[in-house]
Amino acid sequence: MPVDAIVGYDGSPGASAAIAAGALLFPGAHGWITYLWVPPFASDKVRRRLRPMARDANELAEMVEREGECEAQRIVGMGVTLARAAGWHAEPLLKRTWGPEGLRIAQAVDDVQADLVVVGARGLGGTQAVLGSVSDMVLHYCRCK
């Protein structure tokens, strides 16, 4: 019986490695490649590019939303492509959220009734590690491991 999996994907090397590891451990699985579109809804690079073109803050916010959504779709699309190339039946799951990413990934697992969740690690340390990592939050809040 094929496995249904959620993969947290943010375009990082760790997230790409998680897809590769998941595909090796669970060949032929169905995967929802999950990208969480969080504030400020676009990368610094996109915001810096748009800032001089905006007439005011409202227009900048609209531009960032529009460009940010395109960026989010591109990122989740890359993850889907990687998962399919690795042999998974993959589809995108793009979620716009204001909440903590780890908690939202755990909720997505429940939403789609996935059997397991796969996340990578970026190896963050210091203050970011003290505040809690996405993978740590998924581990604590997800019904499956």
C-alpha cells in the first residue's frame, strides 16, 4: 500500500535532501510538497526590487503580495519537480499562513490525513535554535512521526 506523505519544503538544500531521503525510504509514495507562504510574503530580494517602483506603501504591499505569490508557486513547483523526479506521485500544497511553520505543517498533516511527515534541517544554531526549529515543532505537534 503506498504511503501518503507531507514534505515541508522551503527551497533550501536541507528540504531538497528531505525529499530525496523520503523517496529512498518510501518509494512510489504520494507526497504533498508543502510550502508555507508566510509574512512578509516575499523574499528580501523581491521586496528590495519592488520598493523603488511603488508609489506608496499600499501599492508596495499589493506588489509584494502579487510577486510573493509567484515566488511561492515557483518554490513549491521546484519541490514537486524534485519529488516526481525521485519517483513520487507529488502535488503542491501551498498554504498562506501567519502561524508558526512547524505547527502549520502538523495541521496540514491532519488536513490531508497523511501517514507521515518529512522535514529537513537547516542546522540553525544559537538564538534560532533556542526559539525552536520547524522540525522540533513538527515533532511535538504532529500526530504522526
